[in-house]
Amino acid sequence: MRVLVTGGAGFIGSHIVDQLLATGHEPAVLDDLSTGSRANLPAAVPLHVADIRDRDAVAEVFAAVRPDAVCHQAAQMSVSRSVREPHFDAAVNCLGLINVLDAAVARRCGRVVFASSGGVLYGEATVPAPEDTPADPISPYGITKWVGERYLKFYAAEHGMTGVALRYSNVYGPRQNPHGEAGVVAIFLKRLLAGEPATINGDGRYVRDYVYGTDVARANVLALAAPADRTPPGRLTSLNIGTGLGTDVVGIEGMIRRALDARGRTGLPAPLHGPARPGDLRSNLVDPARAGLVLGWRPEVALDEGVARTAAWFAAEAQG
Ligand SMILES: NC(=O)c1ccc[n+]([C@@H]2O[C@H](COP(=O)([O-])OP(=O)(O)OC[C@H]3O[C@@H](n4cnc5c(N)ncnc54)[C@H](O)[C@@H]3O)[C@@H](O)[C@H]2O)c1
């Protein structure tokens, strides 16, 4: 299957590309390299440098690739930027998505898998939230993920496409961009490897559902290849991709410290506590049971193992 991965030069997208190659598919990438990098991709994978806001450029890439399916990962994904610049956020995440969907329709590309977010849709969730939890996004970024799912549902119904929205929890792993705000594992690793203390917001008792990047990539490949009786054409199938298990920020910091310690990085500075961030949810967990039933997907990498692998990768990167 020929798959166009938008945002394929980024963290999650590049793991999807790797797994598509490993399972005999033919990936091509559309990315503007705003946060992604060519270095994340195998040299043989075609990279089309384009901005999804550019309707003509998106149409040209679809004409060149002629994909059977699209895996749409490209997004403006900073919550704080979405608050500061809601217009830009909507231009990338809503209008950019519509450009991709229009090009898919024009090229008779029948399947679109969309990177959505459980974290921003469900709000406070002390027990794992199932997919039918009422969506209540509070940031412009969260609103665009919800609206994105509604557009995909409309296009699926109108054009007989198969739409799958994967609602990720907190994704972490090798290649995550430590300059962003989403990846606390990447941010803490970068600080500690530079000999600086991690800064924990407030009391650090903020519980999140951490899922490993390659597990998320595998969910995407399963969704791209799922049979019609599992993900019917003309419909949107929304699935949570997480573990349902909660870990707080203090716990994550300790786990990272132990992973680095095991690699001989001893004497790391103790964490600092900064002010609490207004609006931070106390707990956010997603229930992945439906992805198990529909795709046969389950997370495979336990958090301590994933943190150890991520620490090894960041340590190697820090050494150049
Ligand atoms: N990382 C998480 O915890 C998480 C959680 C929920 C949802 N998501 C979603 O998963 C997707 C991938 O996120 P990621 O963590 O890999 O981030 P990332 O920043 O590493 O990847 C995003 C990619 O999209 C590209 N891109 C951004 N704007 C673009 C544009 N206008 N045109 C073309 N390409 C553009 C970037 O260059 C980058 O390669 C995003 O849609 C994000 O909203 C991520």
C-alpha cells in the first residue's frame, strides 16, 4: 500500500514511516520541516517539503505520490501557541486538514488516519476515559482536534472514505522534540543530560497516561491496513491509543533519573519545583480497550522499559 504520511519527518510520523517500511508498505512524506527533520527519515523515503496550508502544493504532492491511504500527523501542536495564535493554529490544523482531505478525494484515496488527542478532548479523567466521553476541549489546539474529527467524519460520509481518528494520550520516546512543551520525558532528559535540574510544575502530582512512540506508530499501521468490517467506509472510527495507566510527573522524573543512573550518569541534580501552571489537569487517562477490539492493538512497551530506551537514545544524541 502506498501511504502518504503528513508530518512524517516528525517524532511520531517518522516511527510510522519506519514501521510501514518494515511491514512491506511504501511510505512517502509530506512535511514543511517546521519541527520535523530529514534526519529522522531513511534516505530512500521520498520527502516532499510542503506546507499543508498551501492547497496547490498539497494537491501536487498527492498527484505525484498517488497514495492509497493518508496518515495525517502534520499539525501545529503547541497548546500555548494555540492560545497565543489561534488563527495560525486553525490555519494549520483545520484548513490544512481540509486541504489534505480535498486532495485525498480528488485522487480517490479512500482511507485517512488522523492523529487526534485524548488528552485535550476528555479533560479531567481520574479513571480511563472511553471514546464516548463527551468532548470538552478547553484550548484552541484541543478545539481543532475535535473539529478535525468532525471534518473527517463529514468527508467519510460524503465521499465514502474510511476515516480513523487515533486519540493519543501522552506520547514519548526517541526523536521527540525536547524544545516543545508536550514531551516532559524529552524535556527532563535534555535538562538532566546537560547537568541541569528538571523543573517540576507545582507539586508535580499531575497524573498522565504515557504511551511509547513505537506503540503509537504500530496503532497507525494497523489502522491504515484494517479490514472494512473493522473500520467501515463512510464512517469515522475514533479510538483511544494509550495505556490506561497513570504516572505523575514526580514519578516520571524519578524513573528518568534511575534510567540515567543505570547508564553511569550518577550525581544528577535534584529537581526544582516551579509554580503550578494554571489550567493543568490533575489527571488524564484514556481507556484503550476499543482499539484492542477493533485493531487488535495493545501497548507493548512498559513505561520503565520505554523510559530506559528513550534515555539511551537521548544520551547517545547528547554525545553527538
Ligand atoms: N506527542 C504527543 O504526545 C501527541 C499527543 C496527542 C496528539 N499528537 C498529535 O500527533 C501528531 C504528531 O505529533 P508529534 O509529537 O510527532 O510532533 P512533531 O512536531 O514531531 O511532528 C509534527 C510534524 O508535522 C510537521 N508540520 C507541522 N506543521 C506543518 C505544516 N503546516 N505543513 C506540513 N508539515 C507540518 C512538522 O515539521 C513535524 O515533522 C500531531 O498531529 C499531534 O497533534 C501528539
